[in-house]
Amino acid sequence: MRDVRSSDRPGLATGKRAGRHSSMPRPEPEQPLLLYAQTPARRNRQILADVIALLLIAAAVKFALTVHGAIMMLAEPGRKVESSGDSLAAALDDAGETASRVPLVGDLLRAPLRSAADAGSGIADAGQSMQDVVGQVAFLAALGLIVVPVALVLLLWLPLRLRWIRRSATVRRLRDAPGGADLLALRALTGPPGELAALPAPPGGLADGWRRGDRQVIAALSEITLRRAGLRP
């Protein structure tokens, strides 16, 4: 008699494989990243802080570009010197070419004119060097006026925003996890006591209600933690 193997019984094998796959836990879907709080007051403060930060950065860039343009105006004398030197060098060079065609003494006349033309080129080079120096100073000044204020704004503003984004993601994961409400309630008990005074205390107090697993107390405490994080219950 032929030995019947599991491979000859596709329905049974498929059923076993399906059973194994169905028993595997499915990963929880990731929650979308929150950039702003869900509560109006906290969200308005965050939007106001973002607008102020962007306006300060834009103002720093505009001021730096204005300073850059003002410094580059100092390069105008250099441009005039360069233009005058080039014109003088070209005129003397043309005069030297004309003088070189004079019989017998042409070469003698051309030599001093050529030297004068070289001096004119030196003047033009000096004007170009002046423009280069002014351009470098303008660039460094603008760079410093942009980098320093922008870095200061980012150091004061960006860490707070990133910290809230990470904290809100952690609180939302706790809120949706099994037993997460208990942890959020515990965080409310160990936080600032100001909002706890507004809660109606059960016999034995809020901490005793949390230890006894009072669902009403736990829900009220976890709601405080969510509000502190700018999240809706």
C-alpha cells in the first residue's frame, strides 16, 4: 500500500500552514505623527511660536542681505579704478603700437608707452583686488548675520517642538496600549498637583482609588495626563 504523506494531502498541509500563520500576532499600525497639539490652547501657542520663529529667521536673512548690499557699495571705487586702469592701459598700448611705426625711433618711443600701459594694468588689478576684498567682507558679514541668529532661534525653538512631538507620540502609545490608562493615571499622580485638586476624591483619596483599580478615578487621572500633553482623551 502506498504511503500517504502530508504532501499528498494539500488541504491538510494548507490548513496547517494557515493555522500557523493565523496564530502569528499582527503588528500594530503606526500612528500618524502629530506636529501640533489637539487641544486648542496648546495648538494656538505652538502655531504662534512657529510663526514667530519663521519671522525671526526671515528678518535675519533680510537684514543680512541688506548689510551685504551696503558693504558691496564700497566696491564701487574699486570698479571705477579697474575701469580707469583698463582704459588707460588700452590707450597707452594703442599709442605704443602707433609710435612703433615711426621710422628709426619707433621702438624707442614704444618702450616707455608699453611700460606706462603695464602700470595702467597694475592699477586695474589693484581695483579688482579691492573689489575682491570688499566682496569677501560682505559675504562673511552676511553669513555671520544669518548663521548666528538662525542658530539661536533653532536652539531655543526646535528642541521644544521635537520634545513635544516625541512626548505626544509616547503618550498616545500608552493611551492605546493595554493597561495604558493605568500608566497615564500614575503619571498624573506623580506630576504637578494643581489639576488634581479639581477632581472629586473618592474615599481614601485618588492614590487609593488608583491602587484599587477604580476605573472612574483612572479615567479622570489619565485625562489629566492627556490634557497636559495637549491631546484629546
